[in-house]
Amino acid sequence: MPRRPEVRVRRRPVSPAPTAVRRMAHRGQAPGDRFFRHMVNSMRNGVIAIQRDGTVALMNGEAYRIFSLTRQPHDVGRPFSEVFEEWPDVVRVLSGAFELTTLPNRAELRLKDVDRVIGYTLSLVKDDGGRANGAVMFFKDLTRVEQLEERERLRDRLASLGEMAAGVAHELKNPLAGIEVMAGLLRRRVPDSVEAQSLLADIISEAKLANAIVVEMLEFVRPIRLQVERTDLGDVLHKAVTLAEGKAARGGVSVHLDIAPTLPMIDGDHHQLCQVFTNLLTNAFEALDGKGRIGITAVAEALEQDPAFASDPHAPTPAVIVDVSDDGPGVAANLSDRIFDPFFTTKPQGSGLGLPIVRKIVDAHDGRIDLNSTPGQGTRFRVTLPVSSGSGWFK
């Protein structure tokens, strides 16, 4: 049998590419591109990149956290106006990236819906020819920084007011008590004069009001010393409703409590926390003027820590969140930033120290208090308190 000729096939040499590279090539990603995405996603700053056509090109994990968004696989390629439709201020900033001659650097933006403040910088992405085909927003969650700065400002104000208030209180307390006593004695001497009785009653009432302001001033400047114990916030809230009804007329206001059955006990001062919620409810009763609704909710929540401040950002902090909301007239937008300032008040006879004292007590518990109000629709105070006093979450 004749022998078949031998056929030799020349094979093209195979490049020794690593498995990971071949896998990335199969997915359409170069090794450098994948490393770049991992790097951006690991940054402690939020990053949002958009293309000239208004679509999202990139958004890292910190950006999702700050905006409380859930990552969706189709976010890249969507119009940024859809992704951030709940934050029109963010849409406005990104929309102006290609129109402004000077881009903002170290600007701040308040996100009221999520109670956050961000500091941001805008940069244009240019191609080799110098044409801007995209923009990047780098931003940082400054909420913790702002809270710490506000605490420092409050401490500075307390230090300057402390000596003055102590001196004023000492000088006024005894004369006010004397006026009240002498007016009471005089009332007994003129029992038949209706006009004198009315005038003296007004004097006594005004003296008591002035004395209450002096006492509140002393309480505000005095350092808070907590008697920390395991505290049931459900019990605190029920007691606060009763105490508030004794301070302000409830009228036809309905109060609804919704306390989670599994609400954990926290490390706190029972008396001081009662004062916090009593003051908030008293303000709500006065704002509603005898008609409306107050809702009180208390839930447990595990809070994610800010990576810039946390030693272990993957360990959430157990906390209790209490919302006190009403459907009253709300707070004007130009007043909401001043609501916690000492001696600022919109009440004819208010001292302007109630809410500053509330904030001071919440700060002493390593907590935070946030205001969200819409004129004509109502007001919500949110008090967030760590379950354990040693958590250090808000320090």
C-alpha cells in the first residue's frame, strides 16, 4: 500500500497571556481599565462622572452611600437627571458643568432629604484635542465635619456666655424673688380694688416669667452631667407626652405613638432625655394651637459609619431613631438654620433657649438632632441616639 505524504500544519504561536487578562479581554475590559474602576470605587470621596450627552459614565460606592441610593446595573448610561431626580440641586450643578467659565472649587451643597452636607469640586474631562467630552464631580460628606464645627461654635458661645449669664442670674434672681413676694403682700392689702389686683397679678406673672428665663439661662450655660443608665426610650416618650401636656394646652391635637416592639434599651440619662422630648412636644403643641396631629415613631437601625472617620467602616453602629413630627405651619426656610441658635426665638415670650438645650443634651449623648420642615406642611425633628455610649459614632 502506497504511503501517504506527511502533511505539516504551521500553527500560529499563541501569546502567553495570563488567564485574568484573557478573561478581561473577553469581557471587553483592559487590565488598566479594571484597575482604574477598582481604584475609583475604593476612594473615600464620592465620584460621579458624566458624559457630554448627559449620561452617567461612572459612579463609585461612596457616591451611592452618600446619596442613599441602591446600585443598579443599568445606572451607567442613564441620564444623570433621572438618577438624581430626587436632588434637583445636584442636577443643577452637573448641568452647569459645561456652561460655566469657572467651575466651583470647594463649594458646599446641603441635601435636606438625606440630612447631609457635601463639599464638592467640578472638573472637565478633555480629550487629546482639548475638547470637553465629560465632567467629574468629586465630593465629600461634610455632615460630620459640620456637626463637629457646630459643637465647637456652641462651646465657644457657651464659654463667652457662661460668665456673663452667671453674673446676670446672680444679680437678677434675688430682686425678682423680692418683687414677687412684695407684690403678693400688696395684693393682700388691697383686696377690694379690682384694678390693683389686676395690675399686681400682672407684676407677679412677669416676675415669674423673668425668673424662668434666668433659670433657663443658668441651665443652658451649666455643663451637662449625665447619669447614664440603661434607658427605655419607649417609657421616656410616654412620660414626655404627659409632661408636655402640663406645659402647653393640647386642645384637639391627636398624638400617635409608634414604638417598635423590639426597640433596644440605650445608654442614656432618663431625666435629660425626658426633657429633650418634652421640649420638642411642647413646641409642637404650641405650633398646632389646639388642632392637628403629632406623630412619634421610634425604630432601631444599624447606621453605616463614614469611612473617613471610622476605624472599621464595615461595622455598622446600632442606634435608635426617634421622629417627632407635626402637620403644623412649619418653619420658614430662612429661619431653619437659626433654630438651634441660643436666644433666637419666634415666640413673643420665648427665651430662645429651649432647642439649644435640647441639642446640648443630645450632643452629650453622642447623638444628633436634625430638622426637616416645609412651610405650610409641618415639621419633623429626628433624634438619633447610639445604643451604646461607647460607640463613638457621633464623637
